[in-house]
Amino acid sequence: MDDIRGSLRCPIARTLDVLGDRWTLLIVRDAIAGSTRFTEFRESLGMPRDVLADRLDTLVAGGVLERRTVSREGQRARDEYFVTDVGRELMVVLGALGDWGARNRPWDEPPLVTFTDAAGTPVAPRFVSGSREVPLDEVLVAAG
Amino acid sequence: MDDIRGSLRCPIARTLDVLGDRWTLLIVRDAIAGSTRFTEFRESLGMPRDVLADRLDTLVAGGVLERRTVSREGQRARDEYFVTDVGRELMVVLGALGDWGARNRPWDEPPLVTFTDAAGTPVAPRFVSGSREVPLDEVLVAAG
């Protein structure tokens, strides 16, 4: 990888090398919510077959999904896609995207995907330092 | 907006309508870190002028950035771009992306952008319920 204009020094940019388009993050959303089969992703997302195949390859290469050949009763063996531990950590990214969208791009139907604790209480990502929540207006962003 | 396959019911998908490509999130990163001028974004990101202009328009339309005409001493007036309060809330998304990338796509130089509390301690987003941090393996994702 060439470090053009410092972009590889930025972990955000390195992540977007794997995740940097709308489809990719929605595939991860579906995978975390339990989808494993090509046809499930395709029916949920309505994206072209070749684009879906390409994005799945990128996610497998990036260690977010694992491809396994699965034989199910009465069906021929086929490839399915399972979220890895590394991929599961992207729940925080998806939770942050969902929380922002719920507040800033509201919609009048219940959300398609929800994040809750074991008791069913909605949860959303917030900045923490140690175990203390840090209000957004106290978070400093430094570049350089 | 047509609700194709329930995608508008998903706040993640609605957010990605505004943010769904690599460039857009990196523009927001730079804006939150203090960039305001077209040339600053262009030099930082090295992206084509027409793509940058298009993404800035999308971010202004989505309420993430505000376009203002600024007159600086000895220069002709020009448009600059400022993060809105709504845009600033995307720090949580960027913080989650950066944290994932720092752990899962490591690099041997200091990060280009850092998130800290007022004391300089690094902060990263975690799921919280009330003010209690919820470990990732206790977060449930439900779809439907």
C-alpha cells in the first residue's frame, strides 16, 4: 500500500478501504443480523449479483466475513458467509450509524434493525474513557 | 423516497444515503478536524475537483455541513464549509471507524487523527445503556 497524503496513517481511512461504500456496510449489517447466504443478501439488499460477489470477496479478504462451504439437508453444498470476531466489532460502527440516522434522519416506522442489551433496553455507542462516558462536547479531535 | 425492500426503515441505510462512500466520510473527518476550504479538502484527500464539489453539496443538503461565504483579509470572498451540530454528532461514527481500524488494520506510525478527552486520554465509542457500558458480547441485534 502506498501512503498517499498520509491516508494510511489514518485508521478511519484504512477501515474505509474495506468498508468504503454503502453496499459493503449494509452487507455487514445483514451478516451481523444473521444472514449467511448469497440469496439472502441479494433479496435483502436488491443489489446486482456481480457487485454483491465483489463486496463479499472484499469482506472475506479484509477478515470481516469468513466463507465456509455448508451442506444442508436435501440441498447441494454451497458457500455461506459468517461474521468473524473482527467483523462483529463493527457493531459499534453500525450502532453509531443507526443512532445518528434515527435522530437526524427520522422515519415514521419502527427501525429494521435494533441494538439492545440482554434486558431489551436500546443501547447506542457513546465515547468512553475507562468506563466513564465522555460527553460529545468534551471530546477533542486532533489532526496531524 | 421509495422504501425499496424496507431500506428506509433502517436508520443505518438512511444515514448511508448521505455518507455512503469513502470520500464522504473522509470529508467529514477533515471538517471535524478543522478544514473549511475547498483547497484544504482537495489537498488533504487528493480527490477529483468535481467529485469533491458533488460530495460537499450532498453533505450541505444532508445538514452535515453548512456553506458560508467568508471574506478573509486581503483575499476575495469565497465559500467555506463548517460542521453543523448534526455533523459533529458523526464524531461517534468516525471514532468507531478509527478504533476498529487501529485495532484490526494496524499501522506503524502515529494515527493522523486522534480522539481524546480534555485531559488528553484517548477515548473510543462503546455501547452504553443509561450511563453503563454494555460489553459487545451482551449486545443483541434484532432485524425485522
